[in-house]
Amino acid sequence: MTPQSKFRAAMPHDVVATMRRAADRPRYHFLRQLKALTAFPLRHCGCGEDGATVMEMALSMIVLLTILFGLIEMCLALYTYHYVSDAAREGTRYAIVHGATCTVSGVSCTVTASQIQTYVQNLGYPGITASAMTVTTTYSAYPAGGTCVAAGCNGPGDLVTVTAQYKFPLSIPFISSSSLVLSSTSSMVIAQ
């Protein structure tokens, strides 16, 4: 089958007949008829790439959006880490002013590790779930290897270390959800 006969087979029968009649006329009339025929679209042969652009766009958008939302999640994790580190510092500051010798109007204001955890959890950082934060407080002699000033090592001159941990729920599209444990430690010498 020649290319011309394939072209004619793809066209409606009356168009082929019109072209044959136009071929018998002078050249000018044939060109006018050919121009009129090309104004109408020919039958679609089904061999185009109409859907390829849509598929390429869909696949590239999946990759692009996964990277974009992953970046947003990492920024939120960094934001959360900032508050976790601040929570550890705030807990340490609270502990250094509430040591073994702390008194207010003659009443002892010494705090325990559970009171420090409650204090840190109640700071109310935006976007942070208080129940997901764990605060651990340890007391030791300062400098290391020395003897503690007070029983329990929470006297003035001893060292208090507060560690805050937070389980950040990491969810990136098309990647399994998991928790990212963010941890920060702060140490200071007890003032009173």
C-alpha cells in the first residue's frame, strides 16, 4: 500500500471523490479545493502523543510535591527542635533557683525532678504536644569527681542537668510515617 493510498483510506469517501474531480480541473481550482479540504480536520489516527504530557506532568508533580512537603516537615522538625532546646534551658534555669537552700518567706521551695518535668511541660510552646515531651533531671557534683554540697547533690555549687526529649511525628507523602526523637540537654550550676 502506497503512502497516498493510506492517506486516501484515512479520509472519508466523498472527500477522496472531490479531490479526484479537482485534479481534472485547472491547477488554480485544485488549490482552492485543497485549501477548503484542509480547513476541516482529518480523522484522528490515534497515533498522537496527547496523553503523554498529562502523564509527564503527573509524575513530575508527584516528585515535586513529595520534595516540597518533605522540606516543610523538616522545617517543622527544626522549629520543634528549637523549642525543645529552649525547654531544656528553661527547666535548668528553674532547677538552679530551686535548689536545696531555696526558701520563700521561711518555706522551702526545693523542687523535685517530677516538678521540673511538670513545669517544662506547662510552658505552652505553640505546636508542641506537652504529653509527647519527656524531661529527665539529674544532679551531680561540680566539678566532676568532687563531692556534693548537699544531700542529693542539689545544693548551691552542685550541677543540675536537664534533658528534654520530644517525639516529633514525621509524615512525608509516599514515605512511611515515623517519629523523629528530638533531644536537647542543658547543664548549669545551682545558685541557691
